Amino acid sequence: MTNIENMGADTDLSKILSPEQLKRLQSMDVEEDYELSSHRKLTGVTAISVTVWAVLASVIHIYFLMFKSIDPLKFRAIHVVTLSVLGFILVPGWAKAKEKISAFDWAGVALSLYVFYYLYSNFDALIWRIRVRPTDMDVFVAVIGVILILELARRTSGNSLLILAGVFITYALFGNRIPGFLGHSGYSFKRFMGYIYSDFGVFSAPIAISSRYIVLFIIFAAFLQVSGVGKYFVEWAFSVSGSARGGPAKVAVVASALMGTMNGTSAGNAVATGSLTIPLMKKVGYSSTFAAATEAVASSGGQIMPPIMGAGIFIMAEITQIPYTRLMMAGIIPAVLYFLSTFIVVDYEAVKLGLVGFPRSALPKFSHIMKRSYLFLPVAVLFYYLLSGKTVILAGVVGIVSCFVVSWLNALICWDIKKGMGFTKVVKGFEGGARGTIQLMAVCGAAGIVMGVISLTGIGVKFANLLLGIAGTSQLLALVFAMGIAVLLGMGMPTTAAYAIGASVLAPGLIRIGLPVLVAHMFIFYFACMSAITPPVALAAYAASGISGSDPIKTGYMSFRLGLAAFVIPFMFYYSPALIMGNLPAPMMLREVLADGTVTQTALSVYTVVLRSVTALVGIFALASGVQRWYFGKITLIPQLLLFAASISLLTASVYADLAGLGILVALFLFGRASKAKDMGEPVASEQL
């Protein structure tokens, strides 16, 4: 049997990748992830102990999720303690503490175990009293628990979420002194701490989702990497897009879409794929700033790419009670629009700079790559199980098992036993899954604190009333205001926390001004994702700029410009809900607001979905052309503004607006051809339109 692997990607890619990049691709596994790169590199007995603990943590999660029922709150406590112990050992508290585990780290481990012991041994009594009449000891343990969660959030995600949580905690304790509508009646310290360290705070919906779904899919992502599927995604992207003009930029778009859907953070995706694609983009002629911005935009879009859509989508399913499958289907068309826009933008940049792609001889042969298309099976299996109505947990577990099976199928076909997932690789997969969930567990716990304050104080209702007041003047203005708040809340934070907090503050108000539940939450989710490329704090752009050597601020603003489509698409959810295939889980319905304010709902036809999708695609093309000032050639300011107007017209649900937008595009095309013919001194009639 032919060794397909030796004929294909690795040998060819060595012609364009540096030795360091090729080594990274060859060894692409979970240890290369952005979140894990800051973990301590342990040795000896400590390293072995951490590996054993991490593997046990992953296995325990799967065991309780699949084979043995347990009280949900007990399970969430197990989730927090197992990952907290790992977090304090692996994630240093400050730069100089990276070399060895400090006394503070061991104190964090000991306190985490103590808090878990207290919760578990007093569980039956705590569930009845902690939110209402907590004892002094309950409050003492709650304070320790909150401090531990916030410290882990600081270590894994920086100070933004810590500061935001601190602001909300201060508001809960002293908000009774604030005059006006923002004030509240006040709460005692004991009641507040008991409430916040319960299933209404730390152990609320975000930790519930982290323990049930996020950890499972992070393990799945780790198994994808260890089994060789993650590496294959990159090779496939090189084969498909590498020879196109500006090929590496298009590789970045395709690879980031594939990798980002299973990655928990935009910044992590930017580093994971950007370390390969950014140097190659610079090599073919893109500027450092443009290369980093392209990777940041593509990586941020990975979290809106089905089937997994990062981690925030699981929290949405829990909050809205809309089936995950429905949310996944709703994300398909917007994700296509987003990545099409990014693809067009990088293509125009290549045209303007006169760039070309890599020679086909230097890239993986497409026929050889397609012979290994069975490596897509784990993702295909996941899709099948989700769409066939199976539970998300079952789909995740089957996906993990399919990675193992596919790795041995690959080993058999390639006649290379090293490609199969033996004991060492299985251990690495389980360990990587647990280590990769540390950050998400911490931010979910911290987000739960903020959500608990919002629920306790009623500040969410006050924001809802504020949005209602704005909507009385203009619903568009209310949506713009909500967009600004969602982006502001998400700056400097992982998407998971940004969405969870944004949903608590904004979703009730958006629903009260007339947005259906699905539209409101998808609106917030998109802007939570896009906060990673929004200046002045654009985490994905900053991560990518570290690889390209570009200025972080300039990269952030370039990312915002290149990703402009992402700031338009969420408004389409409201004005053209067919793009998320309606508003209700089943049957699909189309919501219409009549001139007199009457709201009607009609069945959503396939024709409507197709029509809205096609016009939106043309609108996105017009928007990308306007962003790059290129429409069948370089254009000036007036045509650029007309392209923006055409794109907005095509993104609405009005047939007349669509015709107007198409008319503008045709007129600009004809005018451009006529101007070109005039400049060349040729009769217009001689041109073939």
C-alpha cells in the first residue's frame, strides 16, 4: 500500500515553510495552543502528578456525563475544584513565578480542596440556607471561593474581567448609596456572599455549561489535534488556497475557520494558525499590519463557525432554552457571509499589490490531500449526531471516540503505526482537554458572579427600560446603543464571558423592544465575538501583532476595517431574519412589522431563505469592495460611498431596496468600464460588457 503521507503535504510544504514552521506543523498538538503556552513547564514527579490529575479530571467529567447521574451542583463543584487545582499549579500568578510553583500557588490548591470539602460535606444543608440565611462559616467559605475564582480569572485572562467583576461587586454592596434609577435597596454582606456563591452566581448557567459541554468539546478539540486531524485542516487549506493570488492570506481564512470553530478564544486561534500563516503572508508581500489583521479577523470569525462555534454558543443554548442544533443552523449563513467578506478583502489587497500565490509544485497535491479526506470524519460524525437529534453530550463523546478510530484508520492506510493514538497520545488528549478548559472554567465562574449581581440588583431590568426609552425614538438607535455596550463589555475578555455578561445586561431589553429571543441573543453573541478585533482593546489583533511584529494599535484598527462586515451582519438578523432561518425553533417563522406597528409572523419558505441569502452575498461583496476601494479597478470616494449605500440596501429584507442596490452596482460597473475605455482612447462600443 502506498504511503500517502510521504507523497503529500509534509514533503511539499517543506519548500515554503521554514524549519521552525515545519516542525510546528509536524508536532501540531494541544501543547501549542495560545492558552497553554503560558503554562509552567514542569518536570519530574510534579509533571507526572499533574498529568495524572488532568487525565482523571477529563475522565471523571465523561464518566458523570455519560454513565452515572450526579446532583448538578455537586458536579459543578467537582468541575471547579479539579480545574482550580490544575490552574494554580500550571498558571503562574506573575511573570517571575513561571519557573516554579510558589507558596501562594500551593495555598490556592489547598484552599480549593478545602472549599470543595466544605461544600460536599455540608451539601444537603447548604442548598437550603446559603442563598437566604448563610452561617458565618458559609460566608467565610464563600469569600474564599469567590477570591479563588477571580484570581484564576486574572491569571488566565488578565485584569479586564477581574476589574469588571470588582465593579459589579462594589455596586451590589454600595449601590444603595447611588441616587437615581441606578440605585438599589441594598443587601447585607452575608446575604450577598451567600447568594453570589450559589447556583445564582458562581455556580450558575456559565459554570453549568462549562462543566457539561465546554469541557467535553475542549477534549474533542484536543483529540482532533493529537489524532492529526488539526494538522490535516491546515494542510487542506494550503492545498485548496495556497496557489491563489495572495495565497497565504486565503490559507489563513480557511484554516482559521476550520480551527476556530473548536477553539475557545479568538486570540488562541490567532496564535495557533497565525504562527504559520502570518510569516507566509509577509513573505509574499502583505504588510505586517495587514497580515496580522487578516489573521485576527479570520480567527475571531472561527467562533461563529458551525458546528461548535467556540464556547459561548453553549451558554446561549442554556439561557434561551433553544436547542443547540437550532443555534448551529442559525449560524451557517452569517458565518458564510463573514468569511466571504474576509476572503474578498484579502483578494482585493492581493490584486492591488500585484501579489501571487505559491507555486502549485510547492504545495500539497490536492489529489493526495483528498485521499486522506477520511480525516474529516470526526467533524462529519459530530455534525450527523447533532443534526439527527442526539444529545450534545452524546455527540461530543462519539466525536472523541471517532478521533481515536480515525487515527488508527490513518495509521493503517499510511502503514505507519506512529499515526495511531496509542496510550501516550490518548493521555495527551485527555490532559490537553483538562488544561484547555482551565481558562474557560475561570471566566465562566467570574461571569457567573457578574450575572448574579445583575439578577440580584435588577440592573438588567433598568438597562431594559433604558433601551425601551431609546427605542421609543428609534429602534435602530437602540440597536446601535446595544452594540456599543456589548463591544464595550467584551473588550479585553474572552468571548464566553463577554457574551454571558452581555446577555444578562442587554438581552431582556432587546426582547422587550421587539426582537425575538434568538435574534436578540445572536446579536449580542456576534458583537461579543467581534470585541476581539475592536480597538482600543482588541485581544485577537494584539496576539497576531505579536507574531507579525506590527504595531498593536494599528493592527487593531486595521482589523476593525477588514472585519467591518461583522458589524453589519448582526443588524441583518433583525431586518432580515431569514438569514438565521427565522426566529422560532420550529416551524421556521418570519417576523414582519407592518407600517401601523402590528407584528405578524408567517411561515418562512425555502425561497425566502435563498433569496435573502443571495442578496446578502451580493451586499457583502459590495461592502468588501467599498472597504478596499476596489470595484473592477481602483475607485474614488464617491463610488466608495455608493458601494456602501448599495451594500446596506442589499442587506435589508425589502425587494425595492434590493433592486436599488443592484441598480447602483450595475451603474458603477458600466461607469467604470466607460471611464476605462475613455482613458485608453477606445470607443465604449468596442468593449465587451
